[in-house]
Amino acid sequence: MFKSPMLLHKANTVFSDERHIVELKLDGIRLILSTVGETIQCWTRHGTPCIDRFPELATLNLPPGVVLDGELIVTDEKSHPDFEAILTRFQTTNEHKIRSLMKSDPVQFCVFDVLMIGGQDVTALPLQERKAILQEHIKEQPHLSLVRSVPGKQARAFFDLVSERNLEGIVLKRSDSTYQVGKRSYDWLKVINYQYHDVRLTAIRKGEFGWLIGLEEEGWVRPAGMIEFPPPPDARKAVWSIVNRFKVGEDKEFIYLKPVITMKVKSRGLTKRGIIRLPVFQQFLFKESTA
């Protein structure tokens, strides 16, 4: 039985509040898993069935009539969530490749909430009661673990630890919050541990907004991804005003620039190939360029 998950709002700063609990924000795929019916089924947050891509989950020992909410992850050699690895798992549909990835990159379903237990809807119960239900009825086992929480008064110290270990962020949840199916609620807030980078603008996309960016390394600028979320209008206008001055070529899709325009972006970090994940423009940096 699929239920659309409760979504979070963003918070720009960490706050300490005894009315909240704090959890680690895991870098994976949001998953709803159900034992309502004859077989275990699971769906992404958008309702895409995916049990065939994660056969490990079909072997879980769970009570009947349960609907769980959590994050599906693959961990790296440091036991940190590896988003690229879980994305590869999700995108793989070939049965032989799936079996191979089950051995090299097994998934872990990290459960943080329960929506139904024994066929009974528990979404109207406060979060602390739903957490108690999880502890009583859902046992940790291979491919399934329960997400731990700390009191809200420890939020700052917890976020500092997350930042030190270069993890994605934290989630603050009101301990008395109900589970609001399919809604984005301020009862649940995420604080992202953003990474910041100084980058060079290397090209402008002609149609839909997009700025190609690069990172300077050892005297040259290598490709590092694309800013796709539009900056403020004045920033876009400023770039267009000097395009002809720094233009070095173009094709059907891009106008290529000499990489002298420097800016700061925030992101979710770097991929294994050194590409900046989800870069967002912050400001221009006016400094001498050696490019």
C-alpha cells in the first residue's frame, strides 16, 4: 500500500528546542515500504514501484500490515551514504547486473517512521509514539536499521559533528507531530551541510537557463558541472552585459567564455568524478584571474 510521504521544509540555521528531536539526514532515496498484502512492496516518494531493483528488501522479516517510511542507502568504505551508488542501483534494471550489485553495493533501508502497523493507520499519533511502535515491532536485521535520534537541545552539537564528518545534514522534527501524508510541513525541517566552492563561468546555455562552471586546478580550469537554478535577475543581466567581451566560441546550445568570471556557489558536495552536485549561485567574486 503506497502512501505519499510527508515532506520537509528547509531551515537556514540550526536551533535548539526541546520540543524537537534530531536525526541524521541520509543521502539516499526516500522509500515507502509495505507488507500490506501478500508480498513486500516498495515505492519511491513519487510512487514508482521498485522492489524488483532492490531484491534484498523482499527478504526482510517484517510483521504483516506494516507501512514504513525511510531512506534507502548504499554506504562507502567509510560507512557514509554514497548517493551515486544508490542512484546506480535505482537506475539498473538488468536482472544480471542487479544480482551483481547486490553483492558489491548492498542496500540498507534506514527506517525513521511508521504509517501503519498490523493494518491500523497510526499517522494521527504523535511522533514519539510512532517511534515507540517502531522500537517495539520492527527489529534491525540485514538490510534494515532504525534511524536513531537525539534531543533537540543537542541540535547544534550534532550538526557540528555532521559537518566535521562531511555528511549531508540533519533533520529536526517536532516530537508531537502527526504524520501528514503527502504534505510538506514545517513540523519537519532539514538543515543542509552545504559545501562552498569558488568556480569559473565557462559557458552560457542559449535556451533554458544554464551556466557551465569549472574548478581551477593547477593552473587550468576543468569542467565541474552546471548551475541550473537561475540566479537573481541582476546577476544574469550582469553576465549577459559582458558576454561579447569574453566570448571565445559557440555552438547550437552554448556560448563559450574565457573563464575569467569567478563566483561562489553552494552545493551538496562533489561526485566521485569531481562534478559539483546541485550548485547554486551565491555571489560574484571580483579578483584577478590567471586564466
